[in-house]
Amino acid sequence: MKINKILVIRFRRVGDSVLSIAICSNLRKSFPNAQIDYVLDENIASLYENHPDIDNVITFNNEENDNFWEYILKVHKLVKNTKYDVIIDTRSTIKTLFFSLFSLSTSYRIGSKKKYNYLLHNFRIDNHKDKSIDMVQHNLMLLKPLERETNIQYCSDFKLYVSDQEKFKFKTYMQKSGIDFNRSVVIVTVTARLAYKVWNKERMKELLRRMIEKYAVQIIFNFAGSEEEFAVNIHLEMNKDKNIFTNIKADSLRGLCALISNCDFFFGNEGGPRHIAQALELPSYAIYPPNISKCIWLPNEGERYAGISPDDRYSQEEQSGMDYLQRFNLITVDQVWNELDVMLAKFLKK
């Protein structure tokens, strides 16, 4: 059959949506003439402005997500008006099943294998069974049914794009705020949206000191909303080190992309900003807390994109009996530095 229109359903948070963009990119390569639409929460949609692998970003705001009837009516109108040939439901929740319920004539209704979706998804992929592959590979498994239509061109890259104008505008702002682009700039997430993902503060400060002492880097703290107080306090505790900047702020996700694209390296706690950094091809090193699998959440791990997890050096048996904090504290300053130092020497300005 000729595939003209494809809908990819993602919703939710920054990191999940960034990793899922690989689906759209592989679809673009495999069906270059098809219309590809991407469903997201409104607050993260700006990340995908002018993305070459997406024709339409379809957004749902908080009111539409929270009001059942508004949500149902919008889903119904969308799929009835567009008549998609393929629906790829990356979430496969009870709520996202309505896209397929109103599209029973759609030839490919693809989702992850769940107990409750066998009537509505005619292709159910068991893509979460193998814990040894990363989230991008999990997502790309949803394209398997389409192999009967064409030769799917699989690639695990996921990319975001910043225009030269956006990058230049933010660079000018950074210069006015004190950044010297003759020296290396490192963006650091000392905090995180979820408190349990934040590594030991004293250990983080020691790593920052070593980075500044050896490489004379300029460090920009990235934070949002309630994270600001924590980040600013770390700066105060480090005697307002002149090499650390808390005055440079991205007021939007587009701004964050522009900020990251003007930096030389990313370091810090695992989260959405790290995924954005990798999507912008910025070398990065992240700290993964217990229960957040580095194997799953660090696609394309290698010399350019790396990280550390308690599981790297300690088996589950060795960690049994430890509480969460004890497991997190298995990651030491020296362990991080021994790996981070190698990357900084390779990727920072000489």
C-alpha cells in the first residue's frame, strides 16, 4: 500500500520525546514523501520547531489532557479529518488507545504489547522485554511491521536543530553576561527536576573544582523553576567562584537548545537536558542514579556520550541490602573524574 500519512504519538516529558524523535527520522528516510505528524504535550512542542523530519507538531495543553471530553473530542476530530495510514503509539496507554479506537480503518495501528490493547492495536510489539537495549532501540522496534511495505532504514541517531540566528542571538547574550568564548564553556546540571536524581552535593562541588583547576573552564549552571535555589546555593558555597555562572538563563526550551549549542561539553545529573545535549551532538557525561538504567537511557554510548551508574562496578547482589542513598553513594568522585578527565582532555579547547 502507499503510505501517505503517519501519526506518531508521544506526549509526556522532554527526555522521552527527544529519544522518540528517532522514530520520525527513520520514517522520513523510509517514507520520504509521507506526511509525519508528532503528538506532544504543548509545553515541550517548541523543541521541534522546523524539524526536518516532522511535518506537523500536534499539541495537547493541560486543560485538554485533564478534561476527558475535551481530549476525546480533539482526538476524534484529528484522526477523522486526517485519516492516517499508520498510527504509532509509543505510549500505548488506555488514554492513547482512543487514537486507534477512532481509526479502525487505519491499516497499521502499532503499539507496545499490553494486556489491554489487543483489540485496538493490530500490531503489538513486545519492545520492553529485552533490558539490554537502549530506549531508542526499544522505540525503533515499533517500525518492524512496516517492513512489509518498504525497506526500513534503521538509524539510532536522534537530532534536534537550532538555527544560526537562534545560536548567534544567545551567544551574544552569553558574551554580555561575561562568557569568554576563547575559553571552554561547560553546561552543568547540578540539580534535577526530580530530587532523587541529584548526586551528592559535596561530591559534585569537588568535581567542579577539579574541572576549573585543570581546564580553566567556564561553567554555566542549568536549572529551571524550583531548581534555582539549590543551584544558586552551590555557587554561594563555592564562594561565588568567578568561573561559575548562574546569571545565564534559558527562558524556554528553544533557548536551552541555543544555550547548549554554544557550549563545548555537558556534565551533570541525568535528565532531559542531557538528552537535548546529545541530540545537539554535544559531548556529554552524566551521573545515573540507582534504578535509572544507563543501558536503557544512554543511547549510542561511546567516547562522545558517556556516564556512570552504580551498576557499572557493583552487581545487584552486592547492592542488595543497601538503601537508595547508599547505592547512589557508591559513585565516588575519583570514579567520575577518572572517566570525565579523559573526555574533557579530548573535547575541550586546547
